[in-house]
Amino acid sequence: MKPPHKILALDIGAGTQDILLYDTTVTPENCISLILPTPTRYFAQLIERCDQDLSIAGDPIGGGAVPSLLAKHLKKGYRVIMTEEAAYTVRNNLKEVKNYGIEIARDGAVGFQGTTLRFHEINLMVLKDFLAHFGEDFDIDLVAIAVQDHGMPPEGTSNREYRFKIIEERLKQENSPEQFVYTPNEIPSSFRRMNAAVRAAKIQYDCEVVAMDTSFAAILGCMEESPSGLFVNVGNSHTLAALIHAGRIEGLLEHHTSCLTTGKLDNLLVRFLKGAVSSREVLEDGGHGAVLLSSWGMEGNEEIIVTGPRREMLKKSSLTVRFAAPHGNMMLTGPFGLVKGASLRYGSR
């Protein structure tokens, strides 16, 4: 594929979906951008308002508040019926979904009387129609999508451990950031959410599509400001720290943000830079894992660049940190990372 001229970047997080229409003919600051509620929040509101039996089809999407709201709906005495694909929104194991009391129907609910929903995260035609009101042609060359996907682990393996195992294996194959930019045929089959999002984009619009994990998109976005340093994305769900030297990933640490405080994260980052954090320690503390490929950074004097919706956790850090704002906009860190990732894959910018 020739280098893309116009890229639609969609970073779908736990709170917002951040959208950038990147056009190489204008400056980044003049590119069209939107910050909208994530689709999961919309569907969560519909579930919360529902006062009858519920049937859900469609794609696996980010869970967010959906699992707990479905559990409340069941406690009210209503039925919840989901297709297999949609049910992976709740858990990555259908046995666990059934333990909620949710009924799994391969073809949906036959003869159902109640509210029906269809989960989806990608709706390019809505964006196309919206942008048309402002005279913007939807002549995009590539769609770049970021979602977070734990993957569907084998029986007996935790999804936290499984997710990090896939990340670590890919990192050890090749530690360049573009290694985490997936073309459609490179996405692991166990990443159902990511595959569904890419499939939907390809059905809706005839162009190239790539995908990334939201955490890695944020890290790549931070690299717009520096090629080296300790980059930390403090997300709503996950916190990812990436040690990067001369554009190569030398180490990763991933934890759950809900398990962290300012002091605890400070301590983890300091020890991580010294090579003193094991993957087992992070996993047993409720996180995902840690891996260090080289001893670079163990002097502890590299710059710490922070982004993410929960970045305020490091505002009172005892460490010297700098908040990232690629091209002047922190909320577009992920989309700019997607653009950078696509550009690294296809040789533009």
C-alpha cells in the first residue's frame, strides 16, 4: 500500500472515543477531531433504562458498566438473552457469562417479546454524514482503530496473564513500536473485540484498516514528543509503562489502575527502572505483568512522560514527570499514536 494521505483514527477507550481525521495536507492542529462518549456508555444507559426482558446481539464491545448493569437487570427478575459474540462483552469465557444467569442463544431470541439491542463500536457512516455537514469529504485511505482486548484465554489461564503473555511474546519477536500495529490478518484470533471492530470497518468502508491496543496507541502518541524515555499511560482501566530508547521498546509493565495509588505507582516505576519488578509480582497484585529486555534506563535518570485519563494520579508524584500533549492536545494522544503507528507500517509522514 502507498503511504496514506488521509487517516481516520478511532481510539475507543473506557470513557471516551477520541477521533482524529488526519490529513497530510494540513497541519496536525488543523485536522478535524472529536471527543465523544464511548459506545459502551451509550449501551449502558439503554440497559439501565430498560424495564423489560432484554435480548442483545451484535459485536463484543468494551465491557465497562455493562456486566454490572446486566447483573442488576437480572436481579430485577428480567431475562437477559445474548448471542455468543455479544456475550463476550461480559466475560471472555461463556461459562462465566452463563453464571451471571444470562441465556446464550446462537441465533438470538426466537419469538422474543421485549427490548432488543445490537452492540457495535464502529459506525463510519454516521461520521461520514456528520462531516458532510461541514463540507468534509470522507475520502480516507486508511482507518486506524484502537481498542483494548484481553483475548480469550485457554481454559485454566487467567485473562490477565494471557493478555500479557501475548504482548511479551510479540515484544520479544521484534521490539519496534510498529510491531503492535496489526493489519487484519495479524490480529490474534482470540482478540474477538479487536477483530469485530476491524471487520465492521472493512464492511462499512472500502479502505485499508489497522488496529492497536489503546495502551500502545497512547505510548506511540507520547513518542511524538520524544524518541526515548519512560512513557506512562494511566488509563481508566489499565496503566502501561513503556521504557523506550531510540524508538525501541526495552521494557513494559502493565497493571490495573484501580490497584494503584500515587505512592504505589511511584514505587513500581522506580523499581521497574532498576529491573527490580517481576512479572509474577505484578500478576499476583492484580495486574498483568512486567518484562525488561535490556539494562538501559537502570540509571534512573530518563525522562518520565505521562498521559491518560487518570494521569492526575501522578500530579503529586515524587518523581519528575511531564504530561504529554502531542500537537497541543492530550485527548488526542491515542489517535496521534494510531497515525504514527500506521505511518510506521506504511512509510509516510
